[in-house]
Amino acid sequence: MIAATALGQPIVRSAAETAAFKRENPCPSTGLRRGACPGWQIDHVRPLCAGGLDHRSNMGWLNVDDHRFKTLVDARECRKLRKLANTPAR
């Protein structure tokens, strides 16, 4: 499945931005600036599907459980946005 924005455009992700985020924000569990970060994941504060940028300024660390929950909420909101975007104006 390919993720899409609310307007149906494909989401493009940048490994370089993720690496830059890690260099600027060390892993909360290990303190390292690269490699694995056990128990933590990088989250887009404003979801990509809702127009958020894939830029380090829109990224933050979340623990795995919180990230899983936020992803569910974000996906629900993005489905609503897509539905609104595809509804004809009256």
C-alpha cells in the first residue's frame, strides 16, 4: 500500500532528513546520534498525510506505544481529510 496525502498525492520520504534529525536529536534511550534506538521511534509531529513536511523540524521521538496510538489517530484523521477532499462542493 502506498501512503498518500489528503489530496491523494504520494508521500515522499527522505532518509537524509531522518539522519539529520538523529544527528541533532540523540536517541533518548542510548544517547547515540545514529543507529538503532530501542523502544523509541521517530514521529512526524504533523502527519505527512495531512500536509506535514518530511523535514527534521517536523520530527520528534515517541516511545513505541505512544507512536502506535498516534499513528492510529493520524490515520483516522487523514481518512477524514481525504473524504472531505473528494466530496464535491454544493
